[in-house]
Amino acid sequence: MENTITVLSSPEEVAHRAAAEIAKIINAVLIKRPIFRLVLSGGSTPKRLYETLSNGQYLQKISWDRVHFFWGDERAVGPNHPESNYRMAHEALLHQIHVRKNQIHRMRGEADHLKQAASDYEEEIRGHFGPGAGNIQFDMILLGLGEDGHSASLFPETDALKESHRWVVANYIPKLASYRLTLTPILLNQADWIIFLVTGSDKAGVVAEVLEGPRQPLRLPAQLISPVKGKLLWFLDRAAAEALKERTGIIKTTLCQTPH
Ligand code: 6PG
């Protein structure tokens, strides 16, 4: 499968270009289907994208009342905690676009039993798609990338990487001495579109390793993200892309300026 990698001049350009692409995809899908299922991520680069999507230009461009929001991962905290991925998305985007409660499908990071919260979330996903749904797949998944190669809360050498049947797990992360809820690659890879957003020179090494290095998914979990039938897009700023070699045929790299 071919990755499409778009390299832009700055983190702001990444947010604008990704927002324009996401708006285009949502609108195209909503012509054919009544709702769009979007999976959000935590992290500073996705946050900049949400803030961009919530500005006037995209408020008008997207039928937000037909978008359902899910999360790719959540920390073991309540929805009002400063570390909550739900809270971040709420403040940066959901609050501004006035979505209805039933459009928001958040993970219960505050639960006493996170394993139960993980299986409840899997049930919520199944219930949302309904019994008649064939293959359960999200329309779009947004992801960030950590310096250690993690994405969602799929951290190096953790149990979730070896999960063979569950879609949502409570993953223990030794280096954080904490559990996090995360979707597993089994479900993530069913999506129609998976979009990575990565900026900053501190990510340059890991971006090159994930995209061009040998396959070592237990060390670099982002390498597990490979849509079965969907498309994989990477939006990078110049700093995050500086260690890529641009091997023609495997990646398409463009340096572009988005009008906004
Ligand atoms: C989280 C995530 C995580 C994040 C990356 C990148 O909850 O933190 O979902 O996978 O996207 O760590 O985060 P930054 O963009 O802040 O580096």
C-alpha cells in the first residue's frame, strides 16, 4: 500500500492543509451517506488541527450535525481533567461547533475498572453501527505520533500491540506507570481514511524510522497502522520530514503552500 505524504512549510500549514482535505472528504462522503464517523486523537498537532477546523471557514463548510465523534485513545482521567483527550477535543472543536450529545462517543477514562470501560466502548461502537452492519469501519481516523513511535495509546512493547481480537483495550504502559484506553490496530486498520499529523524536528528521527526503516512494529507501533482497504495520509511539516529520503514509488512527497 502506498502512503501519501504531504510535507508543508510549518505546523500552521499542516493544520490548514489537513483541515481542507478533511473537509473535502467529509463532504464527499456525506453526499452518499447520512452520517460520517470521525475518530479523534490526543496530542498537540491534532489539537492545532481541531482549532483550525473550528474557525469560521470550516464551521460553514462541514455539516457538523451529521458527524459522529469517537476517540482513538484516552488517558485514565475524567472528562474535566487537563490531560483528558475528550476535554482537549471539546475545548478545541466540539464546543465551537455545538454538536448534540448523541454525536459524541467518548471513552470513560474515569472508570474504576478500565478493562470494563474498554469492553463497554467496544459495545458502544457495535451498538452505534447496529446489528445489520457488515464490516464495522470508521470513515476517518486522526492520529498523532510520539517520539517513541507510539500512536493512539499503542506504546512500544505493550500488550495492545499483540491483541488479536478485541477492538478496544485498557493498555498498561510501564513507562507512564498507568493504563490508557486505546483502539487496537484490528479496528483502526478497517478505516476508510487514516491521517497522521506530525510536526517538529523532535519527530524527524522517528518519522524516518517508521516510514523508511526496517519493520519493527513492537518498537515502532505506528508501523502497525496500515489500512486494509482504506487510504493512509501523512501530513508533516518540513522539520518532521527532514530525515526522510523520499524513495520514489513508496512515497509521494510534495512541498506546498495552502491558500487561506
Ligand atoms: C495522546 C495521543 C498520542 C499523541 C501523540 C502525539 O493521547 O497523547 O493520542 O498518540 O497523538 O503522543 O502527540 P503530540 O502531537 O503532542 O506530540
